[in-house]
Amino acid sequence: MYSKKITTLSIAITLASILGLAGCAHRHPPTDSTVSQKRKAHRSKAVATSPDHAADDAKLVFKSSGMPMQVMYWTSTAEQACQGFQPVGRVFDSGRGTLLPSIARWTEGANKAFYKAETSRLRYIKPGVTIQVKGLSGSESHDPRYFSCGPIVTTFTPEKGRSYEVDFAFQGTKSCSQRVADVTDPDHPAPIGQVVTCGRLSQIADLGNVKENYLKTFHEQVLEESRKKEAGAASNSEKAFAMQHEASALDSLGRSDEALAIIDQALKLIDPSKNKDLVATKAGILFSLNDPQSALTLLAPEIEETRKLADGKPQSERMAALGTYTEGFITATFAHIQLEQWQAAIGTLADAESPLEGPRFYAYRSLMYRYIMSRAQNPSLANARLEQDATYYTEHDKSHYGALLRMWQGTDSTLEAIQEADAVIAGMSGTDRQEALGEELFYLGAHAKFVNGKPAGGHNLLEDLNKLAPYGSIEWIYGKRVLE
């Protein structure tokens, strides 16, 4: 959930409710440029994303209908069902033909500007290669307080030169379906393909079989793109933010000394009143360099300012105000944890907000809270809000966080937690899967060492974590310090 990457101020919560986009994102909301870089880093080798395609390639259009909810699509050409998915992007139905034209245009503009969602997407695919298409609206955690539908996986084998369309169709707000059709003759579309049941899998594929380190590839792509933007920057401010991305990528790739030099240069180029995000990036680099106290010292003024801003807001706006500095609060929490400053860790964690991400972030935060309380061994440090959330997500969260929460709560055995978390993670793909598996390995190792009193178990899971190498994951950075 929390990779050491750049985060910026998201749009107001009210915009999400206006658009009817209550589903949560799969990952931490990145900056606009990071979204673009990530898409480039995750392009499937089997699915073309540019006009440079072979003449006999088939065409596949992704769309949605029935509701103005965002739908996320993935594709896979893996031989194994429900594996190897790579993201295509988000689409939405703007309501043209149903809503007033002015409202439809505004909906389209807002979705494109803030979420990089399009009314349709086009990919060229290789004929004769069976492809799996996964569509999802909302979150796979299925939190009952938030709308969610899917995921639905459909498979078909495209033919040379033909055109296909996949439509994620909403039937009101309660159900959805996904249909693939051959639309080579648009007046006579022909339904094709079949739905694939992605059942629970007992184990994740052996780590040694992973052929690509998706997170490493992603951060390398960010590094390359940010250096291009730095070279072409038209102002000091533009150059500083490009260098911030460069520093973040270098840090995520384990080149933290280089990253520190770059971020220091960037800070000299920008007005101190606008350097809040750069300060958070530098603090993360200092944490990577195993200097948690310096990270805290650097973050302290910004955290205090953010808290003052939030305290001056009505209660309904306080979460959004705190959510402008999620990265800073999470980094500070890990720094306090490493220094075993448990009360301070709980304080910064309680102020780590990300309302637009919804339940996935708060389930993750609840897991961090259970870890801190277990290490602190001091019930008097309990935080009422965090306790309430942890209790709720322990019972209701269907993601790997929920499974791990139930293990830390003691309601599920370690074996049950592993089986449930593995089943969920096996349905993920690319960076999402790698990052989630890294989180699972860390929290299993920490539970083995600090709850079960088996340091050797923690060390063995650290070895698996090192094999996985989830570049940019703060759990991997911190885990190498406490699970040895």
C-alpha cells in the first residue's frame, strides 16, 4: 500500500461524491506524472499501446456503460487462468445521451483531469493468442460501506484483423456484467468469449519463478522519464519537481546516497513555501539511509503545520486537510517505530489520512496499528479511532490486510491467514501483487518474531522478502532492520 514514492494533494472529497466515484484506488494516489510513468512501465508485451502495430493485429476497445462509475481494466496472455494481469487503465461512461450535454462534458473533463480516466481505451492485440480481460469497479476488498462490483474476468482468442469491444455494464448500483463482442461489423455485433472463475488459490507461485521485478522496472521507468523532464524543464520550479521524482526513483532503487544529493539540489531551486512535498521525499530518503531521527527532525515543522491547518477546519474537512501530507505522516510513523517511540508512532499514524483511497488505506493503517500496539505492550497507548477502525476491518476487510489483521487479532490461525492472504494476492498482478506479497511477508515475519517468539521464523521470512525484492516498499527497508 505505501511505497516510498511521491504523493501530492488530491482533489476534494466532495468531487468524488459528485461524480459518484466512491470506489477506492488500488494503490496510493500518485501524482499525474507518476500515473503516466506507471502506465508506461506496465505495458504488456502482448498488448500494443501505440499506432505502431502489425497490420494483422486485432483491435480491442475497452468501455463501460450504465453508470458514471470508473472501471479499471487489466489484460493477460498468461497460460494460467487469472494470472499475469497488466493494467490497461480506467474508463467511465460520461452519460452522453442520458445526461444534459453540459453535465456530461463536465464529468468527462473532471474524470480525465483528476483520475486520468477515459471514455474508452484502445489496444492492439496479437491474433491467435488467448487473452484474459479483467474489469473492476471500486475495490476488491468489497468494504460494505463503499460501492464495488467485480472483478470479472473474460477470456477469448482474437482473430487476425478483427475488431472487438469489451463493455463493463452496470445494472443499477447493485450489479454489473462484462461482455466481449466481435464488432468488426458494427451493425451486427457478435458476443464471444467466456467468463473465467478465479477461485481461491492455496499458495502463491514460488518466488523463484518470478521472471520480472515489476517494481524495479516501474522505478527505472520513473527515473528515465523524470530525467527527461528535468532536461527539458522551462523553470526552476519545474526542474525541482522533476528532480524530486528522480530522487524518489533513485531511493526506491536502493541508490539513496545519489537520491539525497539530487533532492538537496532540488530544494535549492524552489521557494521554501512550496517545498512541502520535497521535504517529505527527503525524509523518506533519510529513513532509507537508516537515519530515522534526522527524518523526524526534518518532518516536524511540516507535520505541525499540517496539523494546525487541519485543526482549523470543520470536522468534515479535517481528514482531507491531513490527507495533504500522507507521505510525511507515514514516514514519521515508521521512524518513530524504529526508534521504539510508541506513543509518538501512534500519534502520527492516527493523523495519517487518505480519504480518497477509502477502505484499502484504512485497512493498511489498521494493520500498522496492531503491529505498533503489539510491540509497545502498553494498553494505555490505545487510540479510540484506530481501535475502532482495526476492529471494523478485522471483521469486514476481504483483502490481504483483513487476513493479516485477523492473525494479529488472534481470531485466525497463522495458517488460515496465510491461505486467505495468498488467495487474495494470487488474484493480483504486476506491482500490486509484488507489493502486497512484500507486505504479507513482513507482517508474517514480524508476527513470528514478536508475537510467537520465534526469531528464526522472522529471519526465514526476511529471506523470502529479500528474494522478492519489492523495490520502494518501506516494509522491506524496515524489515531488513528488525527481522534479521
